Amino acid sequence: MPAHRTQGCVRSSMFFVTTQSLDRKEAIRLINLIVGKDLRAMADEYKIAVWRNSRENKGWAGQVIERYLGLPQNSRQAPDFGDWELKVVPLRKDTSGNLRVKESMAITMLEPAEVVANNFEDSHLYDKLRSMVVVSRVWESKEELRSMLHAAAEFDLDDPDIRKQVVSDYESIRTQIRQRGIDSVTGDLGKLVQARTKGPGHGSTSRAFYARPIFVAHILNLQKLTWMPRVFFDPVSERKG
């Protein structure tokens, strides 16, 4: 449903955003208008399911932002808005009230044949990482009764050291697939980007690329505003990821 924004509220109809060609800076401006808003309440307004068959719909918060920006839901491996990708990640507060990255960030599904055939610059992983808007939300409990929007960070894969490490991670995973097959790939590979199983249950065989929590923390602190509390890397989340 297209969104109409007035005095910080989100209402349906009247105001339409061009979806596939929305300018990234304009998207960040629009997202910043709802900083501090409860995404859980917005999910109810947009009739987006937070729970399905007693399991959490892991993508619900991202679907809320997509609907707010006027983007239809899709599962394409191309970037959401043509030139840039939208991601939403949860943060949690530690005992001192500091915000920490709660978990790794799913980037894109891993297709073994595609990875083996393509260098990093020609890969789906590069298409997703090269230009992003990463929105952070505050996770409060596993019940997901409330979740406040924290901030939006603009990220480009232009830092030479970060890019070099991501390429190295990709090539390590690519070599592992080529030499020993996809079943040999585990989450231990990669310093910033890892590949591991995705999907419910321990029997899942599909895999996806994930940004480790330390990489997510780096992304979120790139566009740190004076009012935006610093986001820390959480070693506990890294061990879980």
C-alpha cells in the first residue's frame, strides 16, 4: 500500500512513491521521518504478519519499511530499488544500555553454480553489497511486541580494506565449493562475510551469505549522527552466528 506521510504519521493513499527508482538519499530522508516509531504497530497497520504458524516471520520489519517506501514485496536477487539494496537489522541493549548488533545480517541466497562461475564483481553478493541502506531497529523481546526504528545508514563497498576482505571471504567460500562441494561449506569461513544454512529446522540444506555482526556494526557506524547512539559489536552474537 503506498504511504502518505503527514506530521510524522503513516497513512494509506494519496501520496505515491516511485518504487523501483527511489533515490537512496530520499529513501534515507523518508526513513528518518519515522525514527522512534514502533515498527510492530506499523506492521499491524499494514497487515504484515509478524508470526506465521507459530514461527516469527524474520523479514517482517523489512517488509514494513518496503511498504512505507512504496515497494512491492519481492524475492528477486537483484537489488530492491534497482541501484541499491534495503536491509533491516535488529539491535539489542546490553545491561549498560548500549546498543549492540543482535545477529548476523542475511545478504543473499547462495547458489553454488553461480558462485563457482563468477568472480566477486559479477556475483549476486556484490550486487547486494555494493550499495545499501541498512535500517536498524531495537529488539526488545522474542515476543516482538514492540520494536522502535533506530536509524538508517548508507553503505557503499568503497573502503579498500573492507572490500579486500569481503573479496577474500568470497573467494575462500568459492574455492571451498569448487574443491569439496557445497555441503563442506560452514559458517567458520570468512572474517566479514560467511556462508551458512538458511531456513527453519536443522535439516535445511539451502545456504545464504551473511554479514557477520562485526561487519554490521561497521556498516551502522558509517553514518553516525550526533543523536545516534553508537552501535557496538557483540562477541556473543558472533559466536551464535
